[in-house]
Amino acid sequence: MIEIKHHGATSGVTGSCHELSLHVGSDEKRERFSSDPDLDTTPESEGDRHGILIDCGLFQGQDEGREASAADLTIDFPIDHIRALVVTHVHIDHVGRIPYLLAAGFEGPIICSEPSAVMLPEILEDALKIGFTRDRSLIERVLGLIRERVVPVPYGQWHSVFEEGECSLSVRLQRAGHILGSAYVECEARVGDLEERIVFSGDLGAPHSPLLPEPKSPERADRLVIESTYGDRDHEDRETRRDRLRAVLENALADGGTVLVPAFSIGRTQELLYEIEGIIAEASLKVGSDGKRERFSSDPLFDWEHLEIVVDSPLAANFTQIYRDLKPFWDAEAQELVRSGRHPLSFDQLTVIDSHEDHLNAVEYLAKSHRPCVVLAGSGMCAGGRVVNYLKVMLGDDRNDVLFVGYQAAGTPGRDILTFGPRGGWVELDGERYDIRARVHQVGGYSAHAGQSDLLRFVEGIPEAPGEIRIVHGDTEAKKVLGKLLSERLSSRILIPAL
């Protein structure tokens, strides 16, 4: 029997953790389970069992009615049979519970792409400091253990996880286009004469995103587990979202306000820097009489060359440097810019704030000054981090703008600002209410997630439709809408699992 279980991301968009297990049991029980996919528990005494986990992420916001606190981080499912953890990418909602998995006794390898192998210890160091312990020696021991366990696997190459008697399992990672190092996972599973190709999408990226090649559909998937974050809607195209981003920046230049971008440290921060550098470069050029572009000084109100871009997040700054170091994994467009002498992640107007003291000084200075500025500060859903200090002093000033470029989960301050800000409402930050007079924008095209059409294209690009498609990692409506569309287009059995 080959079965799939879900230990997260079934009633929301966080806590991703899925299990693929291979079990040698009686033909009768194998037939019973294969005909009823809702039965996903197996008696532990029923033969030999081997499995892997796909991700082990943190719950955030009101996902499953849970808060991202230590009480919700326990590993509450059996792991004795788990032979390996496969990481699709290093966002915290996919890797945040790894320290707790290790504490629960997991001793297997952590399989991931080569870029993810570089970034995983970095993101977990930050997670450990915030939610686990401040004990530096303990953090170093945990990180050391993680580095020992990490197994980098090149894209497109099969990697054998185990081969035990009648059971064998190999995995192959393919580019997912979500963030640097992201992958979807192809699993080649065998139990006796039963063989299946099972694909876990992880988080898929949108086509034409800056820096990363877009994902290509797998050549085969007997069963598919697919995310549905934006299963009910599409993003703006790249040109439209770029125009909207430029318009928001022009407002900042015109009225001397700050554009505050709640930043996800990995992915969107780097994509935004890439796009902002391009906007500044284009705005600072004009076409001369000979048809060539030349540098010029624009109207002082729109002096792009003096617009300061601030990254106030040590983690985001760290990952921006890692992105620079991993240029071989960039797409062709980005690499061509580098060859032409441009530096899309390291340009003159970019300032990085590291120390907490400098952060507090920047908050105070920008709150009082009328100097236009763009600040990218963590965290992306405004549930903590340095962005909260900026929000407290800037939300009440209509010169300022708050720009959301990523998904805002239910129960987070980001969702409240997005919902109530345009109505002149308020948001609660650290137990106090703050009126929202700043303009609030959302440019969905900069989400690192695929839109509805992208998800459909990914599934329909599989040469033969999967026999079963499981829809996870989405709000209820998003999953329902995507499920309905897939059921209308394909003969696949569509399942929406629940814990």
C-alpha cells in the first residue's frame, strides 16, 4: 500500500507537512485502502512501513484555529517509520517545525535543492532565536545537527531514499519558481508489484517572475498533491504590476512620504529590489535625438536617482546576499542584466539597516522627515518584527503608503490592515489600536505564488491526467474553486483533505 497523510496545510495556507508512506500488508487491506482514500490510518502492526515527510512547517495566524506558539509546535504524529524529510523550499511555513522534528527523535537526512541547502540553516537560526531559545550554544548545536543532516540534490536527478525488500522510494526535485531553491517533488514509489509516481507541488511560482525560471509540468503524476493559495483568482501580469508599483513610488516622491512594504525575507524582497532597480534605471534615462537613451536629471519632485530604498531586516539582507552569491540559479533575463553591468540586488540607492539601534533611529527619522523613502521591513504579515515599529508611527499619516505584495493570512495584522485600512479603520498592534490613515495598496502580482491560471496550466500540462489530485495549502474558498475547475476539466478524482 502507498498512502498519503497530511499533518498541516489542510485548512489554511501554513503548517505544510505531508507524509508519503509505503506499507507491506495483506492484499485485502491494500485493496481496502486504495479504494477509500479517506481511510488514512494504518494499524502499526500491519507489516513493514517506511515513509518520508514532505516539509515540516510552522502554523501561522488563525490557520486551523492555531497560533504560531510553542504549544502548537509539537510533532503529534508517529515518526518512527519516517526515513527522510524532503524540503520543497525554506519559507518558515514549510520548515519551521524542523527543530521540533529533531527533538522528537527524527534521525534521517534532510533532502533539498542545492540553494536550499545553503539557506536552510540561515532561516532556521532566525526561527530558533525567535521561537525556540536564546541560548547561543543550544542554537549552534541544533544548527550543527541540521547541517550534518542536509543532503543537497541537484535539480532533475533521481535520488534513492530507501530500498527495503518489497519497498523502494526515490525522489527527484524540479524547479518550482517560487523562491530561489524551491522545488516540487516527484516520488517514484514501489511496494511489491505496485508502482506509483506521486508529485508534491510545494509552492509553485508565477510565470515571468523576476530572477527565477518558471516551473514546468511533470512528465507524469499518478497522484498529485497541489497547493491552492490563489486557487480562486489570478495575479496581474508583470507589466501591469510594474506600472502599479511605479505609481505607488511616484506618490512617495511627490508627497515626501514613506512607502512601507512588509517584507518576506526570502523571495519577494529580492524580486522587489530587482524590479525597483529596473524602474529607477528606466526612469533615469531619456531618449536623445539620435534615438539612444542617456542619463538625465528629472524634475525634483520625481528625482528617482535620490529615492532611497531601505531594507530594514537583517534576515532579508542576509538572504539578498545569498541570492547574489547564487547567481547561477537566476533566470536568463537576470543573468543578462549582470553581464550588461547592472546590479539588480546591489545598487547605489540601496541601504541596509542591521543593528536595532539604527532601526529605531530610522523609524524616528522617517516619521518626522519629508524625505521620500521605500522601506522593506520584516515581517511579511505584520505579525512581528521591525515592520511593527514603522506601522505604529506611520499608519496615522496620510502621506505614507503601505504596500502589500504577499498573501496575508486570516488573523494577522496584515490581513486587518488590508481589510480595514481602505475604510479608514484601525488595527491592533501589541495590544493597542492604531488608526489607519495611510493609503493601503496590494500588488498581487508580486506574490511568489502561482495564480489560478498558472495552477491549472501546471496540472493540464501533465501529459496524462493524474488519477487523483489532492488540493491543500489554501483557504476554503480557494480550494473549492480550484477543485471545481479541475473536476470540470479533468477526469481525475479531486480530494480536499481535512485534518
